[in-house]
Amino acid sequence: MSGRVIVVGAGLAGLAAACHLSGRGYQVTVVEREDIPGGRNGQLVRDGFTFDTGPTVLTMRDLVADALRAVDTDIDDVLPMRRLDPAYRARFADGSTIHVRYGHEAMRDEISRTCGSVDAAAFDEFVAWLRKLYVLEMPHFIDRNYDSPLDLLSSPRVAADLVRLGAFGRLGAAVRRRFRDPRLHRLFSFQAMYAGLAPDSALALYAVITYMDSIEGVWFPEGGMHAMPVALAKACEKAGVEFCYGSEVEAILRRHDTGGVAGVRLADGQQLSADAVVCTLDLPVAYEKLLPDLRPPRATRRGTYSPSAVVWHVGVRGTPAPDLAHHNIHFGEQWGTAFDALLKRGELMPDPSRLVTIPSLDDPGLAPEGCSTLYVLEPVPNLSGRVDWRTETGPMRDRLHAFLGQHGYPDDVVTEEIVTPAEWQRLGMQAGTPFALAHTFGQTGPFRPANVVRQVPGLVFAGSGTVPGVGVPMVLISGKLAADRVDRYLPGSRR
């Protein structure tokens, strides 16, 4: 008889866990409070416009393919997508533009054209360095479960190689050493924001995000990013996974003899039995609502949370100018001082950098004819900062609207929704940030909150609050790591 596993949450982490668990022979039930899969990778449809409410950048397509392959599904059959080239259009305060092109030679040529031959030559060594970091980090540091910080010593040669490569130095400094042009300093280090840190504070370890982003390439699924959880859910259902939509888990049931999990109780009083439970709620919320008798890990209680973001979903009349790309990064003139305001003082960036994504460029069906779907993001402090969103939301919306007009985007608004840290908190995200705990050294790898709870055998966590961390690739990996934990807890329970 196969083991029974309940997965709480049909976001990317939960769906990846369900795929891997089902593929390994477990009976899997996914409980999701919303009526559709996706979690943070959700969808908003309004007035003929379709918006992705979560991540807009997809890298490491192979991790999605790996989850689908676990349930005997080929990614090309269920999730057609295209590689974006350019991956990004970067616009700088001096009016110049650099495109992040796919492929080593194409990007080298772009750097040569915009920054000169010296930086183009430096790009060759930079790519080699990134690849060495990635090859070492992925199997030994990212795609693995930790039982103790001492596990870091299990591969002393790998640790020595990472030290030799400068992985424990600072990302900003590592990029500056390699390139002369300050625009490249920003282009190859802004990814530290994904880890919740300023480039000058982030470990060079996180250059692997730059590798995923700038070297491996950026993809866009047909139908938008929400097509990804839809495809994963359909593949799971075809493999026999049961989904309970519109159901909220109210409690983790435990065995009286061992304290191990026995299942879950839903808000309507229904009880579902299980041999193991994978929970993908934000960790502080999971402890508060489902494990109120347990003391959360220190990092969950007193850790450093990433800054947040304001996201403005806006449907507009008109189409973009020909020079605009799918993803457009507008770098402010200020850099270090802007991060100081955001991260040290908890204030809005005085000269913010912003991301504008135009998914309707590559899928016109996401907007009515002659219209465009825009996603505008500005980094802002989380709720521990000094911003009062009761009074700031309106002015922020007006600034973003003016910004669109100033930079050549269509700005005749048909429909809109703005999401601030206050909304993120209402959606169950600690400190009002969708980016969870920042990846400081003390909150990285084995120092990040563990994906198992010693007091509750059989309960496993997945998602951005636990290992390996934040971002689409990381939460997909977290689902697989959760499945590995279940395997260790329920040996011999597969079909």
C-alpha cells in the first residue's frame, strides 16, 4: 500500500512536490484555498485584460520540465514557451540602452557595441566564472537537504573551490573588478534584489542568479506565467493526484503516540488523513495558524525580511513603441544611496529603478485588440519600514503613471490594480513582502529555516521561506527537496 501525502497549497512549490511525490508512487492530495492553482503565481482577468499576479520572469526551464517528467509528461506537449531575446532591455539614466541578449556571442557583441572591446573580452571570463559557480553550487549548496550546518563540511573540496572562486566575497565588488563600464556593474548585479539584498551586501554566491538570468536565458509561456501552474496541475491530475480547491487547512492533525502528522483538518471541519504533510504556507503564517503550540525558528521570528515591491497591473489603450521589449529595466541614476534608503532606512528609493513587463507583446491574447497589458514594479520597504500605505498608495500610483508616459509606454488606462506591502500581508506574507527572508549569510543554506520540524515527524515545508530560497527556480527545487524528505520519512511506502 502506498503512503498518503497531503500537500497544502497549489503554488509552484506545492505542485512541484506533488509531481515528484506522485511520480514516486505516493497517493497525493493537494488542498488549495483558492479556486485555481498558482498561489503567488496567480492570474487576474479584468475588462478583457489578463494579468500575471506573481513572478513575470521565468529562468531554468529545465526545472519545470523535471517536475513534469516525474509524472511522465513532456513539457513541450503541455507548456509551450519561447525564449525571449532580448531577455531584458536595460535603460539607463543617461538615456543609453543595453540589451541582455541570449547566447554568449550575441551578448559579447552587444557589450562590444555599447561598452567597448575591453569589457567584451572581460565578459568571456565572467561567463566562465559564473558557470564554475553554478556547477559547484547547484548540486552541493542549492539542490540538497541539510540536517545540520555541519553538512557544509561534507564536501571540503567543494567548499575550498568556492572560496577560491571568491563566492563568499561580495557580488557588487566581484562584478566591478571585471568590468569598467558602470552600466554593466548594475546590469550584472541587480539580481541581488531577488535575494533581498543590495549588490554590495550580497554574497558573490548569488551570482548564480545572474547566471540563470543572463546566461541561461529567460522564457515566456504561451498564455502567460500562470500557464505554468495550470500545466503542472493538469499533469498531476492526469497522474492521479486529487485536488481540493476552495478548501483551507485549519489545523495539522497529529498522532497521540508519536506526535507525528496524522493529516489535516479543513475549515469546514472535514478531516483528511495522511502519513505525511507538505506545507507551503509562508513559514511564519504556518507556525501561527497551524502550529500555535510550537516556537517558530529564530529566523522566522526575528530574521531579516526582504524588501517588498509595489506592483501596478494596468491595462492600457495603445501598443508599445517598437524599441520596447517584453522586460524593460529602468535604472535610476542613484544606486548605492537608493539601496541605503530602501534597506537601511526603510524609505522609498529617492531615485528608484523599475521593471516594466509587457506580456501582451508576445501574447496579444492577453489584452483586447489595440491594447496592452503592463506590469510595473518598484522595490519598496517591507512593512517594517517607514511608509504608510494608507496615504502613500495614491501618490505612488500617480508617479508610476507619469513614469509610463515619460518613457514611451502607452498610458491611457482602461483598468488597473495596485498591490502594496499592505496587500501582500493580507495575502499571508510576513512583513508584507512576497520575497520572504532575505538571503543574508545567516539565512542561507543550512542556516535558513529547515524544511522539517523535529517535534512533528512527517511534516515538511516547501516554498520561499525555507531551503533553498526565493524565486521560481528555488521554489521548484524546494518541492523536490520536500519529496526527498517524505521519502526518508516513509521508506518502503511507495507502490
